[in-house]
Amino acid sequence: MVLNFNQRSPFTFLMCLICTVSLGYGANVNVILEPTATSPSKLPPLSPMEETDPDPVETTQAVFTLDYPRIQIPFEITLWVLLASFAKIGFHVYHKITVWVPESCLLISIGLIVGGIMHSLHEKPPAVLTSNVFFLYMLPPIVLDSGYFMPTRPLFENFGTVLWFAVVGTLWNSIGIGISLFAICQIEAFGVQDITLQENLLFASIISAVEPVAVLTVFEDISIHEQLYIVVFGECLFNDAVTVVLYNLFNHVAALEVVEAGEVFLDIGRFFVVGLGGMIFGVLFGFVAAFTTRFTGKVREIEPLIIFLYSYLAYLIAELLAISSIMAIVICALTMKYYVEENVSQRSCTTIRHVIKMFGSVSETLIFFFLGVVTITTEHQWNWGYILFTLLFALLWRGLGILVLTQIINPFRTIPFNFKDQFCLAYGGLRGAVSFALAFTLPDSIGCKKLFITGTIVIIIFTVFIQGITLRPLLKLINVRKTNRNQETINSEIHKRLMEHTVAGIEDLCGQWSHYYWKDKFMKFNNRIIRKILIRDNRPESSIVALYKKLELQNAMEILDQMPGDISAAPSLISLHKERKNASKSRKKLLSSDVTNMHELLSKNMYKIRQRTVSYTNKHSLPNDITAREILMRRHTSLRRSLRAGSFHGTNASKMSHNYFSLPMGRSLNTGFPPGRLVHTGDGDTESEIDYPSIRRPRRVSSKAAMPLRPLNTLKEVASSVDTVDEQNEEQRGYRRSHLGSNVSRSGHLTSHLHHGSSRNYSEGDHDFEEQQSRLSPHAWVQEPQDNSDVQHPLMRRPHWLPQTPHDK
Amino acid sequence: MQFACACSARQMLYECNRNHRKIEQQTRRLGYWWRITVVMGSFQSLPDDHQYQTLSKNTGFSLEQIAILHNRFKQLSQNEETLRRDDLKTIQDLESNPIRSQIIEAFFDSRNFQNDGVGSVEEIGFEEFLTVMSYFRAPPQHITEEQREKIRRSKLRFLFNMHDTDNDGTITLEEYRHVVEELLSRSGALGRETAKGIADAAMLEVASISVGPMAPDDFYEGITFEHFLKILNGVEIETNMHIRFLNMDATVLCK
């Protein structure tokens, strides 16, 4: 964004002041900044350093010089971004504001305030978002952000509806508003007869781009049902593309003096070429990007770059060929995301996500902020009639469009939209950053550019403030269908898959097809061919497995969180969440100041992962558990291995299964270990430093009280060595295998010890149990403890794991 | 869609279908559009017999849908009155379905026929076929909460029966494992081990959700239907267990 301050300004000074003061720098910074506030080109610099310079002649070498013009542009850009970021930080300090007032409102308000200050200082509006800057630098991050974080699976399940609303809906709005405004223009009382039909259509296409951020945040908070969410998200995304195409088209038409019929048809044809061309380019670049990341295994540091380069390249080339660049970048992001995230390392994946979020967010923040500033400082051309009617028509046509379009699409939907959903869709049509930027970058040849800008600003402010703020209470009031997105249990995942397969099967059976049929076909094709080409380490993975891994990791993390409890006593990781209560009970017994201290330390060092995964990403924030997962993933392998190794080996089958289902662990721990025995034996731990999972080596069970001491050490060390864990995983694997034997022998001793109590009461019920066991596939039970190849378990073999596979969404 | 009497044309088509199955399979892709044209041209008849009316009342399908499904039924059963397992096993598209056997079995499970029967049968008539299909009907748009709950229950019951192969009213660990294994059987590299682990974890989850913390010596023997309802409480059955039954005959389009 080029904020081209041609005059040195008090405003710059003000901004510097704001920034420096908030940064808490000292007065010395201000001293340096002072000269920038005045005009360095006219006045001699006032810096004390230079005043001491006796001879300010240019030819001699100055001790201290200021070359402000040289750094001016990047400097000012940085300050603007910084200011916008401070604003963002500010909102979230007091969290309740952002719950009730959308962030875009706040940004505009801040912009209004800044604009007000500038206006009172008779400062010119910071010129200008030029068309080029907007289209080449500000728009790509915004759309890349939406494209990359689009939940793929629901999108394709509702693809028809999304496209229907995005394409036909936008056309409907543009043409409807355009023509009705043109009709209004014919009324003499308003005095705007000079606006032609083409210009009206252009204006209408600008204000029919809806903006999702505020709406999606609200939808997410009240966890609205998936169909509505994805339709709004997808509509906003693709509607940007349609709007930009329409905008260029009408821009082109508006420049013509006479419009011929043939021209119009040509333009309609172009519309499709532009859209489809963008899609094709997107897919192409997406695949190439994915293919490239196949080979980046050795150069992890440039992995994220590949993604950005290809996306941007897709955008630029589409722009070059005058096809829809938004379509290209969005489709490119959608296509490559799935494959790329499997290829790149976990760290690169996180980087990619963060950077995309960051750029998108900054871009949008700046536009909103700028909107606020411009609203105050620019000259407006106010025409009550035209602007009020614009507002009216914008709302009216949106509402009508949704009503009519849902009536048409409903018969084709499995779950039709009811009246409440339609209301949400219509009311959620806020206008936003893209509309404003489009209006602002209108060419000057348009006669009533100022009126259009004013109209657009009015509509944006009206929709963002009034609709944005009232949306949440209204949705709560009308009580739309909600979905329970927190149900991320293995069972529900299994059953979702089961239902999917059943439905697909039944459809095959009655000889119909629908999206399940095509989905099946695509998945087959995907698994057989595409994945083989694009993915380095091709292991097809079902979403059940992904979820299973995730839950397992969560459990593992919780165990680590409850370090003072009885981790290593657990028979297996998966049964541990049952044990949590027991664990906390026993922790109470162990309470001492030491333990609590250690626990506090631990929980500070440890990432919390109790929050469930957010299945949709908020547009302005990443899923918050990514960091936690990252750590988790690295520990996952070794942690789980040691747990299993420690608990499974050496126990006999019947005990195993018994423990497993009846979970006697808590009891045996409470009863079987009198506090007196829980004394740290003080054996020196000579294991290697990197071998942090050794804390779960079963021998520790006997010295449970000592647990907090040990884990602390290892954890500290883990925190520092986190970066290298990826690499270490490989070594550890070998290392671990060599130590497996010793683990087994120790654990054998321990587990038998552990089950001592329980197996004794248990002997009476032995008969019963044998029966039960025989019902429960006895051979399976027997196999499990013998399974020394646990280490080679497919779940454990992968060093990194994708937090969000597309399935998972 | 309009319906005019062209019974004989349809009959011919099916004769053709049956006799030239082999040829058709080869020329399926090529003959595709031709056949669409044929079907579009041969309008279907409104059934004049009362049988369809009663079926429609019992299952909730519209008459056109029943006519289409009846065609399909006849096509699958080679124009016989009853359908056998082998007939269903020949469906090509079903072959790639990991839970194919469960789906087929569900059609021969008399618990799904809504007449309080138990056990599986060897062959089913059209009525049973339709009854099983009716589990996947979308509910009418305006229904009370009670009705919705009832529909939900029946859909879940269907799923439950798919799990519970031995009719004892509980899903045992073994049964559950079997299903999970089948589900994962197509994902290649993942072995039975994983499936087992997942089933175990899932089972344990059910236990913790439905029974709560268990005493040391408790044994969780299996998922009852009540527990099953409980664990799938948050899952949207409405979106997942629906098929939009077509009013237009598409049988020839995708066999």
C-alpha cells in the first residue's frame, strides 16, 4: 500500500509519536523523529548531532545525516501497518468488545478517528490506493487466505449451491440494482440524469460483493449448521471473483460511447472464458506446486516459499492473460493445500498457515482502516435520493435474490434451506473491503466517481455497523439450526464414515448417482493416481485414522499435563482418558508444596490442549491448538512407544484384557501403593538427554513421588530441543529399539506388581472372565501383548502428522 | 416428469438390458447418451394397480419413485419376483464399497422390515426392498420434534442393526472391530492392528460416555441401542443418512 505523503506532515509526526509512545521507546527516539516531522527538504535538520556540526556544507562528510526521502515510502507503510496492528491488539485486550461489535466496525471507527484528526489538521487524505497496488498487492493475500482456509469437504458437498449463489446471485444483484438505479436516475428531482446505464451497472457490481469476515465470526461463535456456514463462506469467495470480472467488464463497457448488441454477447462469452480460464489455471498451478513440494525434503527452509510463489504466480499469470486471477489463486490454493500439507514438514506447514493468515489479515485491516480515514477526509458528493435508493435496492435485491434463488436450488438439495436459513443468508450480506477498494480504484473518467465512492462507503458502513452488530442477537432470537461441532469422538467419526459408505452403497443399489457416487469415483482416482504422483510419502489415510491419531495425541498430552499422576502405570494410552479421574485422586494424596510447584511449572511449560479443535478456521485467527499439536506431534512417536512398551510387554493376556476393560488401575494404585512406598529411590538417571520419554519408563512407577522432579528436567530440555526433535526422531527410533529389551524386563516386573491387588480379588471371578474373554475374540487379546512390533505401528511411524486433513474438516 | 403409458417399451428395454448385459458393460460409455435418449422418450406409466398405492402409504415414497425402484428391483432380480444376495453382489459399483457385505446383509435382515421379525432371510420381495430403502428417505419438511426424533431413531436403528450381526441387542467389541476393519480395509497400508486399536479406543469411549467411570471390576460388554443413541447424540443424521430418491428414471445412466 503506497501511502504517498507528498508533504511532510504533522500527521506523520503524530503517527510516529503514537508508535513510539506505544512501543515505550524513550525520548531519544523522538529526538530522531522530530526532524522527520518537519520538512527535511526545506529546513535544516534540527537534530542536536547536526547542530554541533560546524560546517553543514554538503561537500564535507557529515557526522550525522538524515536521508528521509530515501526511506520514506517503506517507512510510512510500516508505520501504517503498525498502527493498524496496534488497533487490532487493542481490540482484543478487552475481549468483550469484539464479541458484540465486529472487528471491521472497530477498524473503521479507528480509521474515522484518525481521519478526523487528519481533517482537523487540514491534512490531505493519504493518497491513494491505486488500482495497481490494490489488485497486485492487496487483493491476492485476502483471497489466498480465504481459499487456503476454506473447509474443502463441506465446500464440495455444497459446491453447486455455492456456485449458484456466487455466480447467479451476484449477477442478479448487479443487474437488478443497476437497472433499478438507472430507473431512479430518470427521475428529475434527484438531478442525476447524467448517470448512464453502464455506469449504474458498474456501481451495482461494485456493491454486490459481499464480505464474509464479520458474518463468519458470528456464525462460528453460535456454531451455526455447516451448510449455511459453507454457503456464506463459499459465496463470498467466489463472488469476489465474479464481481471483479463484472467490474472489469462494465468498466470496459462504461468507457465505450455506444454499446452494440454484438459487444454485449462477446462480453457475456468473455465472462465464461474468464471464469473457467481462471479455474483451469488454478488447478494447473496447484498441481505443479504440489509436485514441486514433493522434492523439497532436503530444503525445508524454502518450502513455505514455494507455496506463496506458485499462488502468486498463478495470480499474476491469470492477470496477464486477463482471466479471473482471483479464481486462479483460490482454486490453486484449494488444489494444492491437501497435497502440499502432506509433503511439507510440520513446521513449514505452520509457517505457511501463519504467513497466509498474517498477510490476509494485514491487507484487510489496512483496507478497513483506510476506509475510515477516507470517509472523513475525502470530498463527498452527497445525493440523498441516489444514495438512499442505492441502500434500499441493495437490501431489497439481496433479500429477493436469496428468496428466489433458494426456491430454485432447494429441490436439488438434500437438505433444503428453510426460511430461517434464507433470512441468515440475506441478512449476512455485508459489504466490505473489496467493494470499497473497487470503488476507490475506479478510473477518473467515470463522471460520478465521487458519488459512487460515497454511496459505497454509506452502504459498507450501514451494513457493517447495523447489520453486523445486530446479526448476533437476531440469530440468537430466531434460533437457527445449529450443529454440535464439538462432537469429535472416534465413534461419531466412524459412524459418519459408515453412513457415508452406506448411503453410497444404497445409491449404487438403487441405481442412482449423486455426489456420493462422484465422490467415490474421485477418491478412487485420487488415491490411485494423483496421490502417487504428487505426494512423496504416499500412505492413504482415512479420516478415522487421522482423528484417532489426534485423540490419541490429546490423551498423551493430558497425561503429560498430569505428570504427578500415575502415567506409566497405565496399561495403554487409549485407556488413559478413563484414568484421569483416578489420576487426579491420587495426585491429591501426593500433594506437597514441591509437587504443586512442579506441577505449576509443568503446566506453564506445556501447551494446553484441552480445547477441542476448531473445525473451521476463523478468518482472523488460526486454529488455536496448532502450536500444541506441533509439539505433540514430535513427542507422539516416542511417547506412545514407551508407554506401550512399558505397559504391554511382559503382562499376560488375561491380565491385559482385564485391565483394559475394567480399568482397575486407579484402584490398584490407590490401594496397592501406600504412601510410604512412594519414595524416590534416588537412582541416577543416566539415560541420554534427548531420550525424554524415558520418564515414562515403568521403573518410575515405584517411585511415583519422584515423578515431578524428573519430568521437569526432561521437559525443560525438551522445550529447548524442540527444534531438533524432528531429526532426532530418527535417531531415537534406533536408540529406542535397542533399549526396548530393558524396558520390557522392567515393565514385566512392574506391571505384575501393579496388578497384584486387583488380580487377587479377581481370581474368584476368573471363571466369569474367561467366558467374557472368549466372547471377545481371545486370539486378538493374546496377540496384543506379544506384539513387539508395536514400534513399527503405522500410527507411530510417521514423524509428523497433519492436523487438518481435508477429510477432517 | 410426465408419465404416459409405454410399458412395453420399458419392458423391452429391460429385456434388452438383461440379455445384453455383457455387451452393455463393454459399450457402456459409448452407449450412454443413446440410452438416455431412449429413457427420456419412453415415458413411464402410472401404475394402475392398488399395490403401489399401499406401498406408497406404508413407505412414504411417491408413486413415481416406487415405479423407478420397482424397475430397478426387476433389473436386479433378473425379472424375478424375489431378490437374492447373489443378485446384489453382481452390482459393479458396489464392489468398491468397503462395507458391501453389511449393506447387502441389511436388505436380508428381517429386523429392518418393520414387522418385528428376527433373523435373516434368503430372499426378499419388492415390498421388503422398498421398506429397507425407505430408511433413507428425507423426512418431510414440516414435522414436529417428536416425529423428527422418531425418524432419527429408526435411521439409527438401521445402523445399529448393521453392527449387531448376531441379533443380541448389543454391539460387542468383536462386532465393532469387524466393522472398523471393513471400513479401513480400503486404505491399504493400515493394517488390522490399527483397526483394532481404533475399535478398542472407540469402545472405551462408548463405555466412558454411557456408563461413566466404572468400578474396577466392571466389564463393559457391549453397546446397547440406548448407548448407541447417546454416543451419536451430536451427529447430524439428517444430512448423513439421506438419499434424494429421483423422480426420474436414471437406472440406465449408471447401472
